[in-house]
Amino acid sequence: MDDGKRKTPGCAVTTPLACRLKRQIQLAGPITVADYMAACLFDPDYGYYTTRQPFGSDGDFITAPEISQIFGELVAIWVIHLWMERGEPAPFCLAEIGPGRGTLMSDMLRIFRSLRPDMLQAASIHMIEASPKLATVQKDRLAGEPIRWAGEISQLPEQPLILVGNELFDAIPARQYVRTGSAWHERMVGLDQEGNLCFLAGPGSLDPALLPPGKAEKAEGAIFEIAPAREAMAQSIAAHVMRCGGAALLFDYGHLMPGYGDTLQAVREHRHEDPLASPGHADLTSHVDFHALAKACAVAGAEAAFLEQGEFLRMMGLRERVNRLAAGLPLSRAQAVREAAMRLASPEGMGVLFKAMSIHPPGLEPYPFAMPGERN
Ligand code: SAH
């Protein structure tokens, strides 16, 4: 039942994790795409996030906070605005989830100190990080700051919560289903006749009622993705916000409407490669289905709202901040500031593919998801 896609010649001798996975598959059979993704990202010995520090221009890929300090600065303004709008609760919990190298928090703290040091006094700051290696990187970067580290949302204090996160959901494993005949079978990673990792269709299949419209027209081999672990994460953030008050702001790339397609992708040294080529050595992500996340938030009684990243940044004052920052710089550095901002906000860059998502109690959309006076 091989779906015929993405055979990986030469996969036999790639990485230590490939050897381990092959042995596991020989002994116990194929594994789901979600388990493959989880091993590639978080295997304690060989996982990408557990062994590497991948972000930045010298890493495998670059993220918004690493592209420009302005990203973190505008997110900080959003935090301050929300805190004020909610009546300046004290104490409150300020959390970042999936903080990578700690750059976003570092840029936010600078703004908090200069604009609202009293807000900082009222905040119990938490970083939620799954990778012990990255938590160490963050602790070094933010040494001396009044920050506590946690492994998951449930460890946050029961206080009003303002939570931010960038590119968290895309790094949480997703499952795939492949059309095989009239059924949609779970896509697995197994071994081909030469003993190389390959994709194949497993025995388990998806209840067709869970498929979005258009399933009948899909060709043999078409892919549908779901990510229960992402939905569970969104739901636990939403439940915390409903219990304690506050809101969350999460940036990620993906689609607002459910659909079909194989979005699993591997990136190494700023280049795309076959997701089976070098497990543990490449970053592995897939597009986020924001529609599914909104439904998960609704289960917890919360609401979700969305803006394209470019729109969000412009409404938070991107242009003004760029002009202000560039004004004091020599021409070439000013140009670099403008180019970085373009990359964050233009449709050719990250401005449209990336979305800003707010999770909040019903009717309490924070600015700029609803303009003042627009609320019902
Ligand atoms: N926000 C950073 C890093 C993005 S990469 C930036 O924009 O540069 C994804 C981050 O999420 C990594 O720090 C990874 O270790 C973390 N992560 C992945 N799954 C997580 C989980 N379940 N809980 C907390 N952190 C997680």
C-alpha cells in the first residue's frame, strides 16, 4: 500500500536517529508520521530541538524575532496595551511558550523597562520550554532576569495570563492520512525493500466524517493532516485563559480554512530537503490548521481571532517604529532595518503566510483583532 511519494534513495546511512528508527521499525513495525516527527524533534539523545540550537541566520532557519528586534518590540506594546485594557491586574502571569533562543523575551523586556516598569513589577514571568537544551540557552541569554521556567501550561500560577509564542504549533507533531482506494489510511514511516525509510499507508483509517469538503474529488495518494497534539495545546491555553482571565497571542504559519495537502517539510541550512533524508538533523514542521485550533479553543469556552502577520504588525505601528529606528542609523544599516521589516510584513515574505492568533474570553478580542468600539 505504498503511496509512491518521496522515496529516499541513500537513506540507509544518514543519521544516528535514522539507525535507531530503522531498528525500531524492524522490530515493531512502521510508526505514524506524528511519532516520526516527535522522534526527529524531541528524541532525548538525537532530536533536533534536544541537541541543537537551530535558529538565526547561522542556523538552519530564521524566525521573526531573530529577523528584527521590531517584532519583539511590537509584541511588547501589545502586551502592555492588553494589561492596561484589562485593568492592570497585579499580580499577573506573563508567559512565553516555545521561546527558542530567548530573543523575543529579551526584546520585550527592554520595552517593558522603558515604558512600564510598574507592569514588570506586577508580572510573574514564565518561560514554557519542552527542550532542556533550549531552556539552558534561554537561561544563559536572560541571566539575572526575574524569570521562572516551566515544562507545560499546567505549571503556570493561577493568575490572569498574558501569553505569547512564535512558531510553537508548527513544531508539534501532526498526523497524516493518505487516500488509498475509497479509504483514508494513516500515513506511516516504514522500510522499503532496500531497508530505507519510506512512507506507506498503514492499516488504521480515518472516519470520513472528519474530512473537510471535497473528499470525493481527491485523487489516490492525496493527503489530509490533523494534529491532535496541537489542538490539545490550544485547548489547554484556552482553558487557562477562561479560568484566570487574560489572552494569548500566537504566531505561526498555516491556513485559516481546513483543506488537503502534504505540508510536512524539512529544512536544514536554510534549504528544503526530503523529510526522511536526515532525521534529527533537519527541522521538521507542517502547516498549522488554524480552523482546527479555533474549534479546540471553543471546546474550552474561549474564542479565537486571526490576522495576517503583516496586518497585525502594521496595526501595531510597524511603519512608525521602522522610521524611528532607521532615522538614527547610517544609510546601510537603516536599509537593513527596512528590509527586515519588509520580510516580516510583506506578502512575498512572512506577512501573509504567517498569522497572528488571539485566544481570549468570548467578546473580549484584544486590539488589533477588534478595533476599539467594534466589540459587541
Ligand atoms: N519562538 C522561537 C522558537 C521557535 S521553534 C522563535 O521564534 O525563534 C519552537 C520552539 O518551541 C522551540 O523552543 C521548541 O523547543 C519549543 N517547543 C516545541 N514543543 C513544545 C511544547 N510542547 N511545549 C513547550 N515548548 C515547545
